[in-house]
Amino acid sequence: MALFFASHEISIRRLRPFGAAIQNYSATFTSYQADIQPIGISRTNDIGGRIGALYDMWVDGSVPIKEGDQVDDGSGKRYSVKAVSRYEGSGLLEHIQVILESKNG
């Protein structure tokens, strides 16, 4: 059971070696359910980000996501993962809160 309402189906892209001295993002995990919402102006200022470019995302605790990954929401919008907070333990349903920065918006 999730603590969020799934509004997007995402794929996760991770930076991988591509040849001797080149790295490239490639899809590693696909079809995870997520909730992506814009971060409010006051939180954006606290984090030191650009207004309209930062988003909160919630996913199930089993999703293998880490800082530096990219998230594609299926509509052509791509985000960079800035922070990952895992919530687990007694009394809480496992979930992950992720701070995203829009790469094309």
C-alpha cells in the first residue's frame, strides 16, 4: 500500500560507461508508479532552487533510485534527481521522497 497517489508512470535513467572515456545515460528501470508535484515557492527558496523547476516525487520504498539519476515521466519531460529521502520503519509504510529538477522546463 502506498502513501501517494500515482499520477505518473516513470522510467529511471542512470549514467553508465559508454566506451573508453565516455559516459551516457541509459534506461535501467522502467514502469514505476510515482506522484510528481511542483514544490511550493517557499520550499524552493529554502532549497535554493529555481521557481518552477523543482518538483517533489513520491515512489514505493522498493524503487532503486539514487541521486544523479534521471527520471522520464513519459510525456517527454525529463528530471534530474537532486535528493533522495527514504522513509521506513515501524508505523510507516515504506516510501521514498525525491527532489527533482526539470531538465527541459
